[in-house]
Amino acid sequence: MKTICRSLQLIGVGSALLAGQALASGYNFGTQSASNQGFANAGAAGLTDASVLFYNPAGMSQVEGTQVSGVLNYIIPDGNFTNTNSTNAAGMAVTGSNGGSFGVATPVPHMYLTHQIDDRWTVGVGMFVPFGSHTDYSKDWVGRYNTTESSLMTFNLNPSVAYKFNDMVTIGAGVSVQYIEGKLAKQLDLGLSAASTACKSVPAATCSALMRALASKTQYDGSSEVTGDDIGYGFNLGATFKLSDATRVGVAYRSAIKHKLEGDAKFTVPQNFASSALGAAAGGQIQAGLNAQLKNKAATLEVETPESFSLNAFHQINEQWAVMADYTWTRHSRFDEIRIKLDGAADSVTPTNWNDTSRYSVGVSYKPTEKWTLRGGLAYDNAPENDQNRIASIPDSDRVWVALGANYAFTPTQSVDLTAIYVDLKNSTIAQKDQNGATVRGNYDISSVTLGVQYNHRF
């Protein structure tokens, strides 16, 4: 029983602190600016508000005077799972629901400030969420032994500076102070553990009856919850090149950031085994063993958020029309495993084997009047996962973005951006086995709507 219970100490932490979401690939949040959101993130080379700081610090030289931009995004995901024979660690079918609509609607704020010191120097600071999401399956779903709830939240403080060499070339740089906080919860199949322990000393027929009575039954499920947080540091670089009065291109790099999340692994154990089919004596002994083995522990997890490189372009066709494009590469292949270190226990390791990703986006703007600017954009964003390495905490797949937006200028110094993105993920399958042998099998159908509003004020 000691071996079984020791493994159950690890079962709750195999995929901690990462969360799936339906906006950008991997665990990128996906949009930090309502103005660029209207272009499906294609507009970095043409942005003239303070939010350009996130995409390319050199772009701050295009922002006149002192400007503040406040952004609020509201993510409305729609995620559905359909079971196709999920099984427990003994290979028995797990009964339960499909998890409900596991995406969680989430408001996310961002804030930017830029200040033009003179014709050459501009400084700024951004406060934004580069990574973050939340999934929440019902606790009776068939994949509950892989995950029930996962959340990831980051907050990045990014002071930056831009220097304009001449009318053609500007460079920029920034440093990042990034806070990260995460949580993963899942159910533990303690009924299966108890039945497996009892089966070592009972006849086969009795063992089969105990398995049917106890294994994967919600009344005998325990639970685990892992939480942790950390602060890490990184940097970003950028440059813009004005090829003509109508055309600009930009390049930008944002570094990886190393984190060592420190926190706790907490366990709960149902107290009903003495009154189960095991009987009072055997059930009481197993109960005592589970209570002794599944104690809360300190936990740590090393995470390195991926670096990214972007190339973008903007062209003003005439006074009314402009077009733009962006290519962004992200090094998701850094994320090849999730290794949880528990105080006094062996590491828990979940292979992920992610791939690097590319996002391609194009956008267009139309200015019908002096006060109004209309925007649109399309993007294709491929995922670091496929049907061979998908995990229930991050049920990711290739996606298409469709974006619409508008800017309304109240005055020459005040404007508001309104925008919406519809993101449709390619239907996908999962066959994830955790290190104890429970396998969630099924199909995912995921999409989301992201609404954004941004207020810009130049002083």
C-alpha cells in the first residue's frame, strides 16, 4: 500500500501551473492592445498609441507627447469535450460527464504610458499580462484524474526606452519584471487505490467485486491542489525602419524568462473507506494509510516562458486606406516537460514535447471621416501541440482569428478603441495518459470571443 499511496502523492501535480485557453497558441495570452487587436495583431509597425510598447519598444518614437493607454480585454471562451472511452489506471472505463463548458470568462487589464523627451528620445512603461488563462472542468468529468481546474496568471512591468537615430532608423529596448502565479487541481482515484491494495489478499472474484464497487467512484475520490508563484526577469529589443513616408517595417524580440515557482501541494482524502465494501477492519486500515501518506507538501516547478521574434510591416495606401502584416515566431519547444519537485518525494514528470510556433496575420484600416477609423484583420496561429502530445490542461490546436475594430477620436488628444476577435480552433483529439496510467480520450471543439476597449489620452 505504501507504493500505491506514494504514487498518489504525485498524481495531483503532473501538469501544474499551466492552463489552456482559446486565444493565442500555447499559454500566451494573445492580445495586449485593443487597437492592435482590431488588426488581429498585424498592426505593430503602424500603431501610434502607447500600447505599441509591448510589440516593439522602438515604435514609441511614433507616439507624440505624453500618452496613456488603458486597455481592458474580456475573454469569452467556449470549450466542449466529448468522451471516447477514457479509462482509469487499471484500464477500466471511467464514468462521468464531459466536463461542461470548461472555459472561464476572464477580464484582463493592461496599461501603458509613453513620454517623448525630445526629437530623439522616448521613454515608457507598460503593465500587461503576457501569459494567462483559466480552465475549469466539472469535478465529475471523465478526465478528472488528469485535471479539473488549472489557472495561470502573469503580470509584467516593462520600462522601455527608444532612440531615434534619424528619420529612417529607431531602436528600442526594455526590461521586464514578471510575476507568475499558478494553480492546478484534480481528483485522485483513491477508490481504485484502495481496491488494488485489498486485492492483494482476497480471491479474484472478491477483487472484481471491490473494483466495481470502489474504482473511479466519485464518493471515493480524493483531490489535490498545487499552487505556486515567483518573480522573474527578462528583456525585449526592437527596431523600426521608415522606408518612405508611407512604409515602415519593424523587428522585435522578447526574451525568455526563467521562473522557479514555489508553493504547496495540498491533498484531501474522503473518510468513508471503513464503511465501504472493504469492511470496517480492512477499510479502516486502508483509510489510516491514505491519511498518513497523503499529507500536504512543499512543491516547486521550474518554468521558462518562451522567447519570441516578430517581423511586421505597415503601408499607407492613401489618406483613407492602410494595410499591414505581421509574422511572429515563438520558441515553445523550450517546454518539453513539466517536472514537479515535491519535498521528500520523487519528482513528478509529465512529458509535453511542444513544438515552436508561427503566427501569420494581415490587417487593413479605413478612415471614412476625420473622427472614425475602421479596422479588420485575419490571422493563422499554429499550435505547439498535436494529437500525439495534447494535454487536458492545455487543449490547444491550430486556430484562425477574425478581427474587427474601430477607433473614435473624441478630440485631437482623446480617443477610444473598440474591437472584437472571434477565434476558432481546429477540432482535435486527446489521448493523454498520466504517469499513474489514467487516460483521458476524447474530442475537443473550442472557440472564443475576445472583446476589447482601450482609452487613449495625449497630454
